Amino acid sequence: MDDMENLLRFFTELRQELDHLTQLQQQKIEAVRAHDLEVLNGCMKQEQAVSLALRGLEQKREKLLEALGLSGTPLLELDRRCPPKYRGEVAQATDKVRKQYALLRSAQEAARTVVEKDLRAVNQELERRGLRSESDDSYQTPSSSPLRGMGADFRA
């Protein structure tokens, strides 16, 4: 099997992991709405496992691109820099990955909004009952995606 076919297979694996992460976001939303901390905890554990899988895929991507002489090539440019025989397939595969990544980002934003809203409601109820101290107000919204810094280049 040649390196370009391995790269195409890699994009399928990556898209599947991103899809799995997207599905977990929906499960998190449902768990928060149902106040099911056990399911929410399970989702978070699965997210950690997917995060590790994504790190492994990132290493695989780097090796594949290096073997193809395409190290440092952004996702958007891969189809133009790969052999003509594979350009259509690479363009289609990278487009699917970018679309799945966009869906993931949207799902993550929705999940974060629901979780933060629920946390505010819990905090308000604790305040109402006089059970919340000043030091409990230390939570801050994360300023970036949990995928930031992984080295994957999904810029459009």
C-alpha cells in the first residue's frame, strides 16, 4: 500500500474520531439537561480517550506527510501538492474532515453553553440556600477549543 493511500485512510480515521467527538457533545447536552451526572462523567471519560486517539492520529499524520515530502503542508493545500492521480480523492477527503471539524466546533459550543447555563443555575440555587462561598466563584469559561495546540491544521 502506498503512502497516498495511507493518507486517504488516515483522513477516514480522523473524520470518524471527529464524528465520535461530535456525538459525545450531543450526549453531554442530553446528560446535562437530564441532570445525569453519571452519563456526563462517562462522556467526559470518552472525550479523554478520543483526545488520546487524536494525538496518536496527529503523530501518524506528521509521519505520513513527511514520507510524502509534504511536511508542514496545511490541509487546504494538500490536494494541490499531492500527485495528480490523487488530487480529487485528497480534496474530497480533506473537505469531509473540514466539514466534520466545523460540526464538532458547533456541537462543542452548544454543549459548553448548556453546561455553563446549568452551572449558573446550580450556583444560584446554592446562593439562595446560603451554601455557596465566595471561593466557589472561580470557574471561568475556557478561551479556546480543547483541540487547540494539537497541531492539526483545519484552517479553511
